[in-house]
Amino acid sequence: MNIERIQLKGQLAEAKSKFKQLDTEAAGLIILIRSLLNPFEDDNSKIDIEKVTVQTARLQNIVFELRSLKNKIENLEEYFG
């Protein structure tokens, strides 16, 4: 096996690991955002919109990175057939 294939397999493993990590973080953020946006709260002025904004911005960044990683993983897996 040549060195390029070994490097690409390493990149594939790293991308899959990073994807799982970010996917888990995204799931946690979704739960947190849902709790911050409690639909059963009668007084909407109690919503901590600053926290919601920070968490949704982080979630947005994660989703963009997940899309990029998914594309990279698919391309590498296609290469290895």
C-alpha cells in the first residue's frame, strides 16, 4: 500500500471521528436550545435571548462543518470504493 492511500485512510478516519463528535455536540445544543425556548413559558419576556443567540450561532457553525465533513467523507469513501 502506498503512502498516499495510507494518508487518505487516516484523513477518512479523522473526518469520521470529527463528524461523530460534532454530531453529538449538535444534538446537545438542540436540546439546550429547546429548553431555553420553553414553549410552556407564559411570559416570553423571560426568554434569555442572548443565550439562545449564542447557542444557535454555534449550532449553525457546527451544521456547516458537518456538511463539509459529510462531503469529504463521501468523496474519500468513493475513492476507496
